[in-house]
Amino acid sequence: MRVERGKKVYDQYCAHCHGAEGKGDGISGQNLPIKPQNLTEGRVLNPLPDHFLYRVIAHGAQSVGLSPLMPAFTSR
């Protein structure tokens, strides 16, 4: 159930920039000056702690010194 819910949220809010498969090739991300992260790149993402990833998603990438183009997302 959680996986399906997460997929639905990803498709609605993230896939536009990060792409359907998470490779950073979404249609909206193509024209951004800072390219969206390839979320399938395990060597980059796997070492990151969960609290860091949570902060990026919940408070926006700028909250951890990354791209100011990724907005904060908090569920309602």
C-alpha cells in the first residue's frame, strides 16, 4: 500500500523533472539551468542518510545547500 501511495505522489510531483523512471530526464527538467538528480544513481544516493533525503523532500533542496529549483513538499 505504501509503495503504491509513494508512486502516486512521485508521479504527481516529482516525475515532471526527475522523469518517470527517476533518471533526471523529465520533460520539465530539460530546460532547467540545474539538471534534476538522477535518482537511480545508487553510488550517489545510497550513502545519504534518510534524514537528509527527508529534509530535501520536505523542505526543498535549498535547505541542504542544493538546487533552489526543487521546491519543498509536505503532504497535507
